[in-house]
Amino acid sequence: MLKKNHAGATEEFKKVNCDDYCMEKINKSMTFQELLQKYPAAGAIIEARGLHCLGCSGALFESIEQGSKMHGLGDAAIDEMIEEINSGIAKDTPKGKKSGQKSKGK
């Protein structure tokens, strides 16, 4: 028996479609390393806020929230940064393709 989620789609449908077509949203608990491996273009957004994580060893284990707070960003600024990153990922992801997925044949 298939469970329905709150949006009305079956869990099976959601799993198949999200595995193939959904982007993974960024959240504050992800490490900088996870963020930058999945979405390298996010580096420009975090650097614009004074977070120079690309060469920092803390990027391996610090969450986005922890590192941001250590550099003086407040909760509202962190939420705004996460929203900007997620908006950029959604805009740059072609329909039917996960962000970071390589094009075939090119």
C-alpha cells in the first residue's frame, strides 16, 4: 500500500520523481564542504558576505550556521543567504535535471 504525503502525491511517486528531478535545498545544518561540493557557484554568494570558506579547514566540519555566526552573521542574515543560494540553484537548474547533474554527450 502506498502512503500519500501531505501534497497528495504517493510516496512512491515522490521518491521516483525527486530522485530524478528535484534539487536538494541547502539548509543551515549542512557543512560548507557539502554546500561547495554540490553547488560550487554558491562560493560567490558566501564570499560576498565575508565567508572565505574555500580554503578553510573549518569548511570540512562546520555547519553553515556555525561558521556564519563565528564570522558575525546573525540569524536573519544567514536565512537570507540560504534563501539566495536556494533561489540561485533553482534558477540555474534546467527542468528535469538535478542541480550538479552532468549533461550527457557533452
